[in-house]
Amino acid sequence: MELFTAEKINALEPGPHVLFVAGVHGDEYEPMLAVEKLQHSLPNQLQKGTITLVRVANQSAFRRSARCGDDQMDLARTCPGNPDGSLTERVASGLSKLIETADYLVDLHTGGVMFDISPLAGYMLHPDETILEMQRKMAWACGLPIVWGTEPTPQGRTLSVARDAGIPAIYLEYGGGTGIRIQAVAAYQQACVNVLSLLEMVAATYTPQPESEVFWVEDYRDNSGYLQAMMPSPIDGIFVREVGLGRFVKQGDRWGKVVDVINGTEAEVFCDKGGMVFLRRELVNVKQGDALGGILPISEPGKIVIYA
Ligand SMILES: [Zn+2]
């Protein structure tokens, strides 16, 4: 049985091979809808090259309405996987092999049911300057308000496979929680078409946002892109949030509190840095150590670089 479905669209004229992947996490739905729509719209638009579309990479996780599949492994921590391993390891192996056949990768995510995240295009700060510059162009082309480059050492991701294979790769984040955000589906479709336009594979053109209007952070510090480690909850309990996405905060501002309703105690939570709120916990029943949100260290539009 096929582990996931990969639909190929070929133009008559040769050109690059671009891979769009959704559903690496089973509870991130807008990317799946966006890729499904692209499957119908791109055949009429594609002038050059090949596109491969994966609507749901992690079908086991999707069936569970969860981030991870039946074996509880996170596909985004399991690449390049193992063809003889558990289900997620086999999916990781198949997906990694597919990535290695591509010239460019766009991996579409959301915050899942657990988090709400501001629209952003991210990439690893690849040591190869040519690849890095291409990733910057791809991320910028997406037209999302935040562009985020983070240190390049993480393993297990689709982007790790692309990094090691020298394939320019970006990932997208937008929204999460419950319900469907139609605007995220539309923004993702547009982002993918813009990347194809950048690569001159479609006739459609786009106007890049002025760099001065993009919140653009390149952060070379260790674990700079590791969302699940941000602002850990001090205790188990119910997270009561006080700050909204897109707000600007100072280090030490109140973020909210966690109320342990079993033991009748509570703990206040404060912003761990100053900047723009871009990640917020949505599923409110939290365990000690769970990320409660994230702050991007930027306070006005424009590009900043933070060195290790
Ligand atoms: Zn994800």
C-alpha cells in the first residue's frame, strides 16, 4: 500500500521540479486544502518543469486528528526515516527520497490544534550562500508578513533532508487551533504560485513586498527555530492567556497564568523576551514544560540579523 499520495504535474517544457508538501502533521488542515486546490489550478498555469503535490504526507496522523501517527513518532523529527521501520519511519523514508528528487521544496504547516501562529515563511540559515540566498528569495516571494531564518542544525525535518541534499527549501506557518481559516488556504495557494513565478515556471507575476515592510529575522543562535521549547509552562494546569498574536511586548510583561485546578495553585507566566508575539498556545490544558507561546525578537518591520 502507498504510504502517501504524490501527484505530479508536468509542463511540456522542461524546467525545475518543485515539491509542495502538506500534512507532515496530521492536525494541520489549511495546507492540505491549499495543496488540493493547487492540484486543480496548476495544470492550467504551469509552463515549465514539474510540480509534485503531497496533500497529506502523514495519513496515519490525519486519521487520528493528531500531530503524530499511530506509533506516536513526529514525522518532522523522523526524516530520513527507515524503509524497514515503523509506519512513521517508513513514511519519512519515502518522503525523504521524494525530496531528494526535487530541485525546490516548500513544506506547509500550521500551529496544529495546539498553537496559533502568525503567517510566516521560514528557512534554515544554510552554510552554502547560494542555497541560502535562494531560500531567502523563496521565503520573501511568499508574501507573508514574517520571514524567519533560523540556525541550520536541526535534524529529522523535511528541511534537514533538503539541507543535506543541497536543495533550497522553505516552510510556511499560518494559524492553527480549531476551525478552518479560509484566508490561510488562500494565502498558501498564492504563496506557492509566487514561488513558481519566482522560478519562472508560471506566467503569473507578483509584486514582492518592500523589504522594509516585512518582519524579517535571521537568528543564528542555537535552537532559534525550535517552537516547542518556547516559554515552557511552569506547572500542569489551565493556561489563561493575556496577550494576542501580533502584539508587541517587553521582556517581563505578563503573558498569562497557569491554574492548577487539581491542587488549587497557580503560576504567573511572563514574556521571556521583548518583541512581536507570533506563537500562542491554543489547547489550554497544559503540562509542565509545554510551550505557552513565542516572541519574535523584532519590534518594527525591516530585516535584522542576530548572531550566535
Ligand atoms: Zn507542522
